[in-house]
Amino acid sequence: MGVRSNRQEDELNAAATGASMTGWEFAWLDGLAVASEPSWSYPDLARPLVRHAASVLDLDTGGGELLAELAPLPRHTVALETWSRNTPAARERLAPFGVSVLTELPAGENEFDVVLSRHGRLPADDIARLLRPRGVLLTQQVGSDDLADLNVALGAPPPQPRRWDAAAAVTMLEAAGLRVTDVREEHPAMVFRDITAVVHQLRTVPWQIRDFSPQKYERELARLAATIRVRGEFTVRSHRFLVQAVRPTEA
């Protein structure tokens, strides 16, 4: 019992003191977990939109990783990042591209040809306001079922109290006056191969289990760690959906 307890304590301490995350890079998953991607590629869908745009807004840009990947960018490209831990990293990464990184939504109207939101907010009325006529929104969202089996395994509440899926997003965007042109939704697998990956995931994505700490969930983590050691892995399902919409031409 003492050997198992000490081993479990060592595993959880290693995870709890792991490297902090900046932006939306998850390099710490390498070797510890495998996350499958949906069948579509968000960057591949975004790239031609950006190429043909004169102005782009990227909502919740994180550390600016995706936007930098889409370069060259239009001269008028703006990124939004409200999380103070990410904003300095985004400004440093995007400065060479001439991108302004704001902490509040622009106040104007009819300003952008393309609005991007990958795993970020989706303020439908503001997007409709900021898009030019024929402007395009491309968003990939994390649905409310994301990694829900992880919450179940640890006896935690669901990750989101309300339903958030493609149907809900479409309803909201259409109510704002946008015309939806593409909808896709999938549940790719995510495989955890070590309990430290589980703890890292829950520490760096704090909205999954909002009251999480390795100490509070010690017993549940111990049971899950034992399962991983016996089976070699623990598989859950992520939840991703993609919506593309256009602002209709004004009369």
C-alpha cells in the first residue's frame, strides 16, 4: 500500500509541477497522450479565405500560433486576446506580421472580410456587425461533450452546463442575420497513456473541471492511474464542430 501510494504521489507531483502553458500549444502531450484531429483541417480551410481577404479578424488568438501559420496576412489584420497570460506572447509572435493584438472587440462596423475563431468566442451579433457584406466567418468550436468521459471517470460535473453543438451555433448565427454555408461535427478520440497527461490537461484547460486540483481529486486520479497502468491507456472523445457563414449582401 505504501509503495503504491508513494508512486501515485510521485506521478501527481510531477504533473502538478510541470511546465506552464502559453498560447494554445500542447507540446507536453508528446508521448503521454494522442489527440486525433477531425477529418477537416481548419488551417487548410482558413488559408484561402485569408489569401483573398483585404482584412482579417482572429478572435481569441491565443499566442497567435494559428494566425502566424496563415501568413502572409492582409495589411489590415487584427487579433483579439483577452487572457492576460497569452496577450504578451501573441503580440511578440505577431509583431513581425504587423498585426495589432487587442484586448477588446473593435467598435466599428463593416470592417473585416474574414472573421476567424478557432476554439474561441462566437459573439454572433458582433461578428455580424464587424463583417462586411459578403464577409465570411469560419469557426471551429469545442462542443459541450468534449472529453466528458474524463469528468465522469473523476466524478466531476459536466464540462459545460448548457448544450453547445453545431445546431446551437447555427441557430445563434442565423438569428444574428448570417447565412450558414457549411456545418461539420465530429467526436475524435483522445488517448491518455499516463496519468501525468491527464493532470496536465486539467491544469491547462481549467474549464474542463473547474474545481480541479491533484489534491482534491487524489483518490479518483489514483483509480484512473491504476486503470491506465493495467490497460495501457484511457480513451475519451473530444467534440469538435465547424461552421462557415457569410454576411448577406445588404440591399
